[in-house]
Amino acid sequence: MPQQVPTNIITGFLGTGKTTAILHLLKNKPENENWAVLVNEFGEIGIDGAMMSDQGAMIKEIPGGCMCCTAGVPMSVGINALLRTQPDRLIIEPTGLGHPKEVTAKLLSEQFAPYVDLKATIALLDPKYLSIDKYRDNQNFNDQLESAQILVANKMDNATEQDIAELAIWFETFKQTHPIESAKLQLLTAIHGELPQTILDIERTDITQETTTSHHHHHNHADFEPQFALKPGEAFTRKENKGQGYFSCGWIFGAEVNFNFDQLFSMLSAITAERVKGVMNTDQGCYAFNVSNGVVSVNKMSLDGFESRLEVIDSQLMPWQQLEDVLLSLMVD
């Protein structure tokens, strides 16, 4: 490598808008630069990579929430593959249920330190979560915030006056217990993940790295690539995952399968799961669907010949077979 690659970890809990923020950064990156993104997802089918591939970046995915498992082999393989492309910048998006401190420790290790210029870690936060016990009491939620030097209160357009007041009180308390100097800890606000490019060049503040593995849902992936390609003649497949108090179910449908857009939108609007993502071929074209807090966001994609993918994550086990039956009923010729 001729020089160290500027690298950022962009973390945050489920539904805080990490993927949307990265998409905004990719869309507005300098035209002469080639960026690479390593994506880790709790689900088994990989949605975020499909959304980002439309922006021309080099994407590698690690499914199943296992970026740091098996001694970090999946992550190491993925990073090595991306560094070999000699990108101008590397962005790493851990799963919303992941432990960014372990990712940081890996990037600062002797294996990668000569090749990676690790900048400030950025953690996205939905202010509404600060008033909900199941988030504030979640160890992963707190670990992600503790790992960051830059906190971004995203989705400020949906925040109430009470949410904003709670954010200010929380941040003052957080600074008192954060392991870096409070003067160097930054809190920014954003709408729709619209982060300024300059945020990526803020230097990292050295803090003591404490890694934990007890909360991990371990896998034994031999490689970082998904191992779930559709078999010849198979119209779709389903993959489930569970761990850390959450359950996920994902589907992949063959590129020849299309869905009724209006009916699909209605179905996704009715799902009460905490997180729903999909990139789906419909009778109106290929669209990315993103459902968070009951709000469905839709973006047109330029993908062609793409296998449709849908992932549902919730803290309760859902009736996956019933959901699958509804999906199958929405298929059109």
C-alpha cells in the first residue's frame, strides 16, 4: 500500500439511519475518489450492500452479525479484499446490534495499523430512543455510543421538543462518564443522515479499548461472502437468525420474480417489527424499502437482474411463515 487509507467506523443501533447516512456520503463524495465499504448485518441475507452498490462504491458484506466472531476472520478477509483495491477511503458499518469497540481494536492492531488511518468513530443516535428503557438499558446501544468521538443525533425532523430536551440532558451526563476528554467529544445533529463530508476527516482521539465477546452471537463462516445463493430452479429461499435478544428472518427471490408495488408497500407499512429493509423488484421497477418506527421510505434503484431481498428484525419472534405466505401472494407475472 503506498499510503494509509483514511478509515471511518459508522455505528449506531437499529433504525438510527446508518445506511442512509453512508448513502448520502457516497452520493456526495469527490468524483475522482474511489471509496470502499465493509457492511456487517445481523440478518443473513445482506440488504445494505445492495442499496450502496447503486452509488458505485466497492462493497463487501459480512452477513449474520459475525464481523468480529471466529477471531475476526470474516472481518479480516473483507478488509484485506477492499484494501487490495487501493481505495481513497474505507467506511465500515457494523451491524446495529454489534460491538464497534472490537472493530476498532482490530483496525488498530499490528495487522492493519500500517495500512489504515483510523479517523474518528461516528455513532448515530435517534433522540427518541433516549426516552425508551429497552434502548437505554441495552448494552450494545451503550457500547456503540461509548466507542464514538462524534455523536450524531439523526432524524431531528421527527424529534419533539421533549426529545430535544432529553438529548441535551443526556449529553451533559454522558460527557461526565465518557472515557475521552469532554471537550473533544462532539454532538452534531442531522436530518435524513445528511452528514457533511468534513466529518470523515476529524482525527480520532485515543481512548482505552476494552473488548468484550460475551454478548456475541457466534458463527463459523469460512469466508465473508454469503453462503445462501439460490439453487438452480429455486424461486426463493429463507434464512433466520437470532441472538442478543433479537430475531431476524430474510428472504431472497430470484431476479425473475416481481412484486405488486402497491400491495408490497401496504404490507410493509403494516409490519410492526422494529426493523424492515428490502431491495425488491416490482411491477414499477426495482426499489429499496426502509421501514423504521412505522415509517416506510422508498427509493428507486437502477439495479438490473438483481435478486430481491427482504429482511425483518424484531425483539419478538414473529410468525415468519405467515409473512412468507403474504409475500408469495404479492408476486406478479
